Amino acid sequence: MIAFERVVVRYRGADRDAVHDVSLEARRGRMTAIVGPNGSGKSTLVRVLLGRQPLVSGRVLLDDRDLRTLSRTDVARRVAVVTQREELAFPPPVREYLALGRFPHRGARRAGAAADRDAMERAVALAAVRPLLDRTVDTLSGGEWQRVRIARALVQGGDALVLDEPTTYLDIAHEMEAFELLAQLAHDGMAVLLVSHQLNLVARFAQHLVLLHGGRVAASGTPDDVMRGEVLERVYGWPLVVTRDPAVGAPALVPLRGRPRAAPPYTHRPSDP
Amino acid sequence: MTRRAGRWAAALGVLVVLMLLSVALGAVRLSPADTVRALLGRGDPTVITIVRVLRMPRMALAVLLGAGLGISGASLQGVMRNPLAEPYLLGVSGGAAVGAVIAVSLGAAAGLVPIAAFLGAIAAVSVAFLVAQAAPGRGDSRVLLMAGVIVGAFANAAIMLLLANADADTVRGALWWMMGSVGDAAWGQVGWLALYVSVGGGLLVAWAREIDILALGEDAAAGLGLDADRAARRVYLVASLVAAATVAAAGLVGFVGLVVPHIARRMGAGGHRAVILGSAVIGAALVVAADLIARVALPPAELPLGAVTAIIGVPFFLVQLRRLR
Amino acid sequence: MAAPVARRAVVPALRTSCPNQGCLFLRLRAALAVAPFVFAACSRPAHQPARAHAPVIDVDDFGDTLRAPAVPPARIVSLNPTTTEIVFAIGAGARLAGRSQWDSWPDSARRVPSLGAAVRPNVEAVLAARPDLVLLYASADDRPAAARLRQAGIPVAAWRIDRIDDFRRAVRDLGALLGDSARAATVVDSVDRTLARVRAATASLPRVSVFMPTWENPVIAIGGGSFLDELITIAGGRNIYADLAAPSPTVALEDVVRRDPDVVITSPDGRARILADPLWRGLRAVRAGRVYAYDTTVVGRPSVVLGAAAVSIARLLHPGILP
């Protein structure tokens, strides 16, 4: 549904490309994850989708239509993006926050009001946020806030959901919750594209992985294809092993201890146990 | 009626009462019967003059001034995502003051001072925009904020230079202008401020949803299909123009644009459409009340309007601060 | 009129090329803003007092024509210490219905009700006094009030009295307005006679160079544009700042030292401050102890006391000359 074709991006004043010759595809019905170390160009791709960063060359297609030929509103109706962070100076109640997601559909056909309500209902049900509707967003916990943000993206009503580092500030339980929700959405037919550095979770839930390194695609394919020790070690620059936990059934990355460094002298203090 | 709607009905009621009091009270004591007769054009011609020529336009100007400042402040706070934003932020007050002081020191006719103030405000906002464009990260509201501060500081320096060697009349005239007053209100002025406030206010209310979206941040706004830069820029422009119009009409009246949107939010206004409209009502009430106090506190002397709005506004603001978590 | 001037200024501004849409938009808004205010400024008050046939007395300092009233005004509001005093001198003090809070001469003026500020007066309060003549100080701040009062049909006269000639003119005009030109002429004659007497007494004496500050921080001197400068000359002195055209120019202390006055004359408070401030010892006059305080009851306002003020200053400059 979303396809990047040989995309090249360079920031103003930079001496090398942020993204070079990257091609990847996020199809409906599956979860695609873009992974890689910091600065590998993951978030840049999201900015390109948002129209906030111009391409040097290459193109981005939404269902075979070039991104540049579509208006931002058209794009917003098809693709919903959940950005890394949102801080609201004047926190609204969740209900109103969700309603903002219908913005791309404003002024379209006036029959919109019913469509708006339906979209809200569907999103609230899918993300299971009904009990939160009357609370203001600044009273939500991290996990609740993330679900609400995903709900708002769903309210937009498109077929594609793009998320930039959606679980960075969440604990294990909420992380798993979020990923399970995303997996369900993918299973139900949406194209879910997420950028994450949580390799292990991504390996369990995503059907397609794209590993970026220095702005280029270092590997892509199923989690098994991509999660290989040599590739990952090279890309992340850290000794690691890839194991497979039978309980989980997906490859998992385990970083090893680094080269022993000269530790600072430790003097025992009377107050220490 | 829901509780929220009830509160707003009460607010409107308070505004109407204040408007009536503003016409009924003043430096000269008039009986309510006399006031009503004068409003209808009957009775003592002097009383008619006092009520219709002096007090009515003044009250109308105060209403528009408060509404304009409220609308402008609410819009700017939303688009800058900053609860401390206010209408004079982008150099409006500094530029207007420079324009007015130049006009006063050149001995310009009284009718030209508002024009000079308006042009000065526009010039200052334009310069602030240009300065912000030159910096990287142009869309960032903080850059615009800083540009406004720079322009304001420059304007203050210019004013000090102009006043340092000016004669006593110029200094007094300039100072009085800067303290704000609706005392010279005439229907012509009221008409033009009404035009700016209604057209500007109408535009800002129409863009209220966009301001709601902008509140999410520029990336999120882009994700929802909004050209954040363009949307933000036109809100800045129109909000500053409305503010400039109020300054041209009545000088510098501080605190209103800052405090009123907070009160509106406290009263339960949700999206920016409600906040902007609510701020118009509360702003009008605040300025009418302040002008009333300015006139009746120490008759026949008149307190400067800007001082009274600050005196009333500060306690409100302190209450706000205490309620912050 | 304001309109042609403003238009001439605005149109060229619009013609210079605009780099982009936003600039054009802004300029258009600016032009839209200018026009209405220009029209407002140009509008004449709806109601003109019906005195088209009355003889013209003069044009006041606001540029308005003063005409002789059919009936002498019975309720006068004077918002200027000078004009209040003149009204009393012409013998019309009993007809004063209001004064400003600063009008305290002569003593009987204090019994007239105070209507507040002299500059930017409270128009409501003035109207409530039901005047048929209002006297104002002609500063730009007072124009709106003057316009309002005229709109309400009340004759307004505004003067700016900086020089002794302005005083003579104001007294004559006031006399005509109050219906007692003869009395007014006597007032002017009396002042002129005293001034002539002082001038004659000091004519042959050596000029004393005088510095007259009205404020010390910053130093504000009496310049060539003020009646006090004229009084100094009449009293046998030479104002070291007569070459500056303004009535009260700001000057630097260094410059005062350079001009080296023989004598410093100022208010009693000013004298105390100068004597207490070590910086001023740079002046020869201060070191020689020749810092004098003038009599504030007569010096400082360009009113009927001008003659007495000249005498007072002459006595300071040339002691014993006028018993």
C-alpha cells in the first residue's frame, strides 16, 4: 500500500545522504517494521511520508499513486501517522482529541456527520478506549495515552497506519498491549508500518522487517531472514547473539558484554552494605 | 440547559449588565430615569450629550477592545501552543508605540496618531516575520517568539531615544497613549474597530479547527493533512492585525489578551472555536468593567485603562497559577 | 486637511514593488486601515454654533476662530492656571463655574469647584458644570476634549502662552470674549508699565549672565522660547541659553559650566538640590554662593503677575535697584 522506491533524502547542509536508495513496501494485512540503529534514517522516512522532508530522488507511492500528486488531505485520508511525541499545551478530553482525527474529512460531503460518528465508534471499539472518553489526556497513563493516540489515528479512517517509535516510554505490559493491538489491526487488513528499535518485539509481531544502516537497506525480509548474528553485529556495532526461544517461536537478539574496559577504582565506603 | 451552557449564559448576562452600568455611571451622577431618557434622546441636552456622545461610544469601544484582545490572545495561545502568549507578542505593542510616539513628537493631528500606531504595529510584525524566516527552523513558534522579543526590545530603545530629548508635552502625550484609554471614543472609530474585530474574529473562528490541529504539533498536523506553516502564519497575521487595530484605537491595554483565554478555558470552553468566542465575551466584560472602575474610582480623575486591567488581571492570573498541577 | 497629506504619503508607499503575496496583502490591509481614520480625522463636527455673523476676535492656538458672544458668558470653565488668574484679573472671577486642580491663584480661585485635570480634562465633568465658555491649554492632548465640547455646542478657546506677547494676546482675546475689553486693556497696560519700569531701571547696568534651570536631572534650562527668558532680559540679565529656541531645552551640565553663568536662579527646592549636589560645584556661580531662589508666588507663570516677577528677578540680579 505504501511503497518507497529508491528514495534518496539529504538534509540541508549535510555532507551525506540521510537515506540513500531505499526501497521498501508496506502491504495491507501485514505489519512491516523498519529497524536500525540511531541515525540510520528510520524517522526520516516517516518525515517524507508526512510531507515534511523533500526527496532528492526516487518516489513514494500510495496504492500506485505518487505521493507528490496527492494533496496532503488526500494522503491524510489514506494514511494515519502516529508521531513519536505529542505534547498538548491545553490538554483536551479524550473524546474531543479523537474527534480531531476526522479533520482530513472536513468539508468533504456534508453527509460527513454520520461517517464521523461511525469512524469514532469503530476506533473506540478497536482500541478499547471507551472508559477513557471523558478523561482529559493529561490524566492518562503512558499506556492509555498510547492507545488513545492509536485510536485517533484509526479515526482518520485510512487503510494504513504508520507509527514512529510507538512504545519507547512504555513498560512491558503496555508495550505488549500496544503490539497486540497493532498485530490485530494488521491481521484485520490494515497496512501497519512501524519504526522501532525494539528488535525483539518487532521480530515476534511483524511479518516483514527492513533493517537500515547508515541510510541504506542492510537487510529485508521475514524476521528469520533479517535477524542474523553477523548482519546485526555489523549494523549495531556491538557483539550479540541471536537465539530462538521455543516459548515464543521468534528469533531474539541478546547483546553480549562489551570489551572489558578499565573499571574505575572502587573504594569501599563505610556506608556501603 | 447543561451546566456549561448555563455558565456562558451567565457570562453574557454579566456583560450586558456591565454595559448598562457603564452608560449609567460616570464622573457625573445621573439618575437611572435620566439615563434612560437621554438614551431615547429626550430631556436635558447636556445629559443627552453625556450619555450618547461620551458614554455610549466609549462603552462600545471598550466592548470591541476587549473582544478583539480576547480573540487575538486566544488564537495566539493556541497556535503557539503556549499559555503565556498574548496579542502584543510579535512586536505589535512596540511597533505601535513607536508609531504613536513619532506622530506625537512631530505634533501630528490627533486623528493621525492611531494611523501611525497601526502602521507601526504592522511594520513591527512584518519585521518579526522576516527575522524569523532568516533563522533555521522557521516554522518553530519559539523562533517567532524570539523575533518578537527582539523587535520589541528594539522598539523600546527607539521610544527611549525619541522621548529622551522631547519636550514635556510630547512625553506626557506619549506616556498617556501608552497607558491605554477609551476616553476619546467616537462612533467613527468604533465602526472601524468593529470591522476589524468582526472580520478578523470571523476568520479566526473559521480557522479554529486548524488551530486545534496545530496544537498537536507540526508533524502531527501534517499527518492530518494540514499545511502547518501556512495555517499558523495566517493565524499570526490576522491575530496580530486585530491586536494592532485595538492598539490603534485605544493604546496599550495589557493583560486582557493573556488572562481572558485562561478564564474561558476554566469555564469549560473546549475546542478553540469555543475558546475564541468565549474569550471575546469575557474580554469585553473585563475591559468594560475596567473602564467603569477607571472612571468612577477617583472622579473626576481617570485612572489609565491599562493599569486597571492589570490590577484586575493579576489576581486572576495568580489564581490560575495556583491551580496548575 | 489631513486627507491629501496622508494620501500623498500612502500612495507612493503602495507603488514600490512588493516581493510576494504576503507583502501585498499586508500593504493592502494597511491602506484599508489608513483611509477610514483619515476620513474620521477630516470630519467636521456635526453641530456648529450659530455665530456666523458675530465679529471675529482672533484665531486661537488650536486654529479655531473666536467670535464675540452676543451675551457675555455667565458660566466659565477655565482649565489652566494662567487663564484662571486672568479671568479674575479682568473681574470675571465670580463667573467661574469650574477650574482645574492646578489653578490656585489668586487665593479666591480655590473656592471655584475643581473639575480635575487641566490636560486631558474629564469632558463629562466639564459638561456637567454647564459652561458657556471653556478655556483650555492648547496642547495636542487637549484637542479631542476641545472637539467634543465644540460638538456639544460650547465655545472653546485654547491658548499656549509661552512668551509675553502670547500673554498680551490672550488677555485681549479673553477680554473680548468676556465682554470687557476695557478692563482687559487695563490689565495689559498695568503689566506693561511695570515691565517698562524695570527695563528702564536696569538698562544702564552691566548685564549679569543668568542660568535658570527648572530641573536638575536631566538638566532642563529656560531657553530663548520662554517668557522667563524675556523677564531675565528685562530684569537686566542675559540668559546663557537665549540662543536655544525651545522654551525648556535639555542641556548637559558640562555645557553649563562652559557657558559659565554669573548667577543661578531657580526654585527654592531646586536651589536646595543644587547646593547639596557636589557635581554642581563645577559652576563658578555655585562656588561663589550666587545661587538664588525666585519667589514662586509670582515667578513661573506667564500671567498677570509678570510685572511682579520681573521686579523679583531684577532684585536678585541687581540688589537694591528697585526698592
